[in-house]
Amino acid sequence: MSSASATFPDVVLIGGGVMSATFAALLKELSPELSITMFETLEQCGQESSKAWNNAGTGHAGNCELNYTPRRPDGSVDISKALAVNTEFDISRQLWSHWVRSGRIADANSFIHACPHVSLVWGKEDVAFLKARYDAMASHHCFDGMEYSEDPDVIADWAPLAMEGRDPSVPVAATRIRSGTDVDFGALTCSLFSSLEKENGFHSFYRHRVTDLVKTTDGRWRVTAVNTQTGVKRSVLTRFVFVGAGGAALPLLQKSGIPEARRYAGFPVSGLWLQCTDPAITQRHHAKVYGKAPVGSPPMSVPHLDTRVIDRKSCLLFGPYAGFSTKFLKTGSRMDYFRSLNGGNIIPAVTAAKDNLSLVNYLVREVTQSDHKRFRSLLNFYPLANENQWTKIVAGQRVQIIKPDNGLHGVLRFGTELVRSSDQSLAAVLGASPGASIAASVALQVVEKCFPQNVTANGWLPRLKEIFPAYGVDLKTTPELCRNLRQETARILQIEN
Ligand SMILES: Cc1cc2nc3c(=O)[nH]c(=O)nc-3n(C[C@H](O)[C@H](O)[C@H](O)COP(=O)(O)OP(=O)(O)OC[C@H]3O[C@@H](n4cnc5c(N)ncnc54)[C@H](O)[C@@H]3O)c2cc1C
């Protein structure tokens, strides 16, 4: 290892999850000579939210998530958010395809699998909503191939477990997009880091927790990490810091002292899954079946019954059951939330909590409910489920963003957000959903916003156009390119078109 490039790297990554992995691998594609140093508290990469068991593995493309398509006051359905997520996923598909073609990822099957995305609702009102949603989406080329049915036999063909034993007197409806995906973001993260670790100028320090982040007088960042086993400190100086620390990104942003971070607060949400690995059951379900969030519950608690393919084995996950915890990471501390409050964000945090008391109550209720009660909500999706075949597992921790509106009033936001310092020397990713699915889009934004001097015709632009064949094109308004691109990326990633 060249100690100079490890101590004075061009770029420092804080955290070894899918966001850092994607950003670093994209940077190395654009400029192989860049030196990059990564610090990760844990002993391996991809162990927090990016780990397969900690998230739902949905390749979010706006196909089935009903919270992305709210009803307008006039009854029509707004599909703009679903379209945005849908085409952001195309950016991931292009980048992953490039990596499979170039050999950075040895085998697409190691992390992505075809898995139909189904939305399932029951009851007259929700059936009417799903039909209106289908009418708004099916005519758009981005949702080509979307199917709709109110026929129980057809839906039973799409998702047999969801229909067996269901009360025939209650109307049901479903949509299906066969080209949906299940993604193992943990496997993707590890495969990217393992390729990066073989490259010149890339240094990873596991079991190293970043404890300090200080701007020096010459405009660089001094990043200090402590070896969690020996206590030995290591400091590096860099011109650019990427904070890909998942739920812990907020405290690190606060540590950086950049004014852009001052008013942000975080709202931690814990999660639980029910898991079934019995092949007799798992072989009978091949879909991600999303429902509607119960009235009064937050969008992140939208339940779904998912096929997962992890370590090349199929299983079923149901959930997540959201709950309240004050930790910012699964491996974090119960003090995380309290330590993140300060003079700049306490008012937004309190006002957001006050406005969302029903949400807080909901989360507390969820976390305290009995396992049996929890199991009963699975029966809405799988009426004949047998409680003995399902095991409870703990999901990853999410930290939703609280951001002030124009005044001091805090607003809870459910997206994924990139925060940058005004001099573009630091970028951090906050929030969760759509999260990992849009890691490529996040990485691209960081490149464009923080390295504009390199994104030129004589610099990185030609390479960006090679990596992303639709670079700079809005796929929402270019049906032919969109269809061709999807056909090609589906072929390379071995998923349905
Ligand atoms: C229950 C749940 C379901 C989800 N479902 C989906 C889904 O279906 N589809 C989807 O696309 N996304 C989903 N997400 C979101 C997705 O998992 C995250 O957006 C994504 O994994 C975040 O990646 P990351 O790299 O930012 O963070 P992480 O994967 O959490 O990685 C952050 C890393 O930073 C390290 N770190 C933190 N602080 C420090 C420090 N001070 N020093 C050094 N290292 C540090 C941590 O140890 C960790 O390894 C879900 C998330 C959850 C919790």
C-alpha cells in the first residue's frame, strides 16, 4: 500500500454500504488514478441497512409501491413520484449492466433476480383506487406490460398464497409487472468493494469508526478514525468526503459543522420481518406483493409479502413491521437520537414530532404488540399461513429526515436526500426509501454536482456516456430509447424485460 495515497487520498468514504461502494466504483471508472480511502466501523462491508436481511430487496421502480402514487383531491392518481423512481432505477440498471459487461461484477445472478411486482388490495374503496392508478400508469411507456385484474382466479395465478382461503365476498384487485426485480444489495456492496480493493489507490480500513471531521485552513478535510479494537487513531487529509454512513450520516454531518446540516434532524424507525424458509411454501410464491399502508400508518410501514433470493436460496419475508427505537444504526446506541438534537434542530424536531403524534403512537403500538398479533397481519396477505412456519427477524434501522420548511417548523420527509456543502467538498446521503435502488443516481448526482470541473467534453463526459447509454436523456419522454435500453439491460442482468 502506498502510505502517501492512504494518508492524503483524493476522496474519503465514511461507511462501507451500498452508497459508498457505488460512488467509489463509479469514480474509479471515471478516473482510475484517483486515490480513495474508506473507513468502516464494522469488520466487513454491507452489514448495516445494505445487508440483504436488513432491507426488503425491492428494486424500487415505482411498479407496486402504492405510497408513490397518492390520490389527488379530485380523485385522480398522481404518478409523478412513481415515474421519477422508475427512471432512477434505469440509471442503476445501466450502471450494473456496465459493471457486468466490464467484469467488475462477475455474475449478475449474484445480486439481482427477476421477481414480478404485484400490488394487491381488497375492499371496494381500495379496488377503485387501484383501478384509477392502473388507468393512470398503464398507458405510460415506463410501465409497459402492467396488468390489472379483479378476477380472483387470475390473481391466484399471480400470487397463489395470497388468494387461498380469502373471503370470496370481499372484492379484490391486483396489478402485476413481470419485469420487477429482487436485489441483494449486500452482495452487490461486497462484490463492488472486493473489486475496488484490488485496484491501485483504494484503501479500506475496517473496524475503524470515524470520530472527527474538521475543515483545515487550506480547505481540506481532516478525517480521524479510531481502530475499534486497538483504540489507535488514524487521520487522513482529503479534498473530498463522501458520508455514506446510513443512519449515522446525520451525526457525521453535524460534526462537519457545515451550515447546510444545521437544521436537519432525524426520526429513527426500527423494523421487524417475519421470515419463512420452508421450501414447500417458498416454492409457491414468486412475487413481491405490496399492499396499502393501514390507515394512520406511515408510508414506510406498507406491508409486503416478498420473495427474496439470498445466497442463491429463496425465502419469503413479510413486513416490515415498523417500530420506534432511538438508535440510528442497528448496531448503534440508544443515545443516538438524543445526541443528534441541538440548538439548530430541536425546534424542527419537536414540531415534526408534534405534527406526527399519531405516527409516534403508531410506532410505539407496533413495537409493543405481541408476536401473535403481528402474525395476524400476515393473514391479510396469506390467509392460510401457519404461525409455526414463520420466524421473527430484526430488520435494518431507518432514519427519516426532518427538515424545516421555510421557517423553523420541521417536516418529516420519507425520501432519500443528498446534502452537500456549499463548496462541494462534502456530500452526505440521508433518509431511506427508495434508498439502495437509487444508489447509482445518487452517485451520479455527486459526480455532477461536486466534480463539475471534470464533467466536460475533454474530461469525464465521454466515459459517462459510455457507462450510461441514456446519459442526460429523460426516459420519461423518450419511449423508444427507454424500451431499447430496458431490453438491453434486462438481457445483460438476466431479468425479465
Ligand atoms: C427495513 C428496511 C427496508 C428497506 N427496503 C429497501 C428496499 O426494498 N429497496 C431499497 O432500494 N432500499 C431499501 N431500504 C433502504 C436501503 O437499505 C438503504 O437506503 C441503503 O442500504 C443505505 O445504504 P448506505 O450505504 O447509505 O447505508 P448502510 O448500508 O447502512 O451503510 C452505512 C455504513 O456506514 C458505517 N458507519 C456508520 N457510521 C460510521 C462511522 N462513524 N465511521 C465508519 N463507518 C461508519 C456503518 O457501519 C455501515 O456499514 C430499506 C431499509 C430498511 C431499513
